[in-house]
Amino acid sequence: MERVVALILFMGLTPIANAEIYKWIDDQGRVNYSDKEIKSAESLELDTEKKGHINTGASREEKRRILLDAIQEDKERELNQQKKSRNQKKRQERGCILAKDRLKRFERASYLYDLDKDGNKVIASKEERSVRTSKLRKDINKNCKSLIGFLAGQTIF
């Protein structure tokens, strides 16, 4: 009887292994794995009950193919993220160049005007010109300074 009680206590105190792996993509588009839960992570559960060779019914070649497909998917996701980042940088560079060009034209022009609905020129007052120029300078500071920070993080060969 003592053996039975000891066996039951021993089995009850044995921790049950439950491994969870978390997979997530960081800001740079890289795939990461961890055993700690991250809020945007996908949970991957592992079966730790089986010991020795795991017989899933899938052949070694099929397992290899599944793994290679997952790796390829991760690489494609990372390449898409890099492409998106490059396109964003190009749009930002273009916006910076256009804003600087417009500011030069504002400063060289003797007056600024808009067209009304009939196509007639409506000349902007000095106050309106000042407001437009300061807004354009803010846009340049916003677009061009963040672009400088973006380019500083890039490696140029």
C-alpha cells in the first residue's frame, strides 16, 4: 500500500512538459522564435510527450520540403518588407526634392496666386504667403530630416 501511495505521489509531483514556441516578425521584417510570449507572436505548440524518433507518417523528404517551404516563405516576406521600405524611401526622397524646389520658387516669386473657379488669378497677401512658406518649411523639415535619419541607418557600398 505504501508503494502505491508513493507511486501516486511521485506521478502527481512529476511536472508535465509543455513546450510552446512563439514566432513573430520584427520591425525590420525578420522572423524570430522564442519560448517567451510576445503580444504579436503566433504560438507554435510542440509535442514533448513522444520520445525517440517521432513517427508522423511523413517521409524525411516531405519534412524537408515543408521546412524549405517555410524558410522560403520567410525569405519572401523579408524581401517584400525590404522592397516596401525602399519604395517608401524613394517616395520620401521625391517629396523632399519637390518641397525644396517649391520653396525656392516661393522665395524667388514676386507674388503668389491661386486660380478661382473662373480661372482668374487671386493674389495671396503677405500674410498668406508667409503662412504658406512656413508650412512648406515644416514639410521640408519633416520629410527631409526623417529621410536623413533613414539614410543614416543604411549601409552604402
